[in-house]
Amino acid sequence: MSDRIFAGFWLLLCIGGLFIGWGIQSEYSYEPLGPRPFPLAILSLMALCAALLLLNRPQAVEWPHNKVMRRLLALVIALVLYAWGFEWLGFPLATALLTFSIGLLFQASLPAAAISGVIMGVALYYAFDQLLDVTLPLGVWLS
């Protein structure tokens, strides 16, 4: 029953998003299609999946154990802190800290989580800033 409640709620959100996405207009066309098709395509696919989930036969639901729920809660908290500190800490440091915390959540050793955090923070910043030319904040520490 919970999967049908989720699917119905998600389908309503997707329909609302499609109405909002249909109104997306750009003052100038910087590409042939404009900004509208990508959100409409993604929302249409999500609505289709929600409709299929809504029409699917219900199955018995087993909720995860307390240990898994604690890890999921810690992951959500880490992602909220990442979003909160993104501009203040800057992309490289915030991404390194997020990668480090996720590595620890997945039971990586402390040195492995630290090394992967540093590599991900620097590599992703280089990829976005230099290769894709996306401007990312450096934070108050490096500015």
C-alpha cells in the first residue's frame, strides 16, 4: 500500500512539474531546442514510472532494520549539510567532506575515505571548472 501512496504522490508532483515546465521560456535562444525539452522529458519519464508503479500489483513491504535507517538518516543529514555549506565552504572542500562522510557510511577505512574525498573534491572541481567551464564557488577560505 505504501508504494501506491508514494506513486500517487509522485505522479501528482510530476504533473505539477510538467505544468510548470511547459511555461519555461527563454528570452534568447542559446541552443536550437531551448530550455524546455529537458525538464519536460525527465518529468514525463518520471510520471510514466510513477503510473506504472501505481498500476503494479502490491507486494509485501519489508522495512529496513534500524541500522540501515540510521545510515540513511546520516546520509540525508550529510546531503543537507553539503547543500547548506556549498557556497560558504566552496565546492572542492564541501565535496571532499561529503565524499569522506559517505565513504565512512559505507564502511571505508579512514585513510581511504580521506584520500577519496580529496581526490573527488579536486578532480570534480577541475572537471567542472576547466573542462566544462562551469563556475563553482571556492568558498570564503580560498577566495
